[in-house]
Amino acid sequence: MIIEGDHQRPWKDGEKRESRLVFIGRDLDREKLEKSFHACEVAA
């Protein structure tokens, strides 16, 4: 398993603030991954 990440640059004024995770692999179970991530969500 390889996990990498870094900050690219600060957000600009008015820019939509979003982050993305990219999974590259074979035979990934999309439903299971989505369910697991939704279980980690925190309501603001």
C-alpha cells in the first residue's frame, strides 16, 4: 500500500475548497470504499 500527499498551494479568495482522494488499483469494491468513507463523515 502506498499513501502519498502534500499541499499544493493555499486556496485563492473565492475558490471552492475541496480535497480529492484518488484510488488506483484493481478490482476495488467501490460500494465498500464509499460506505467506509461515509461512516467517517462528521456533520459540521
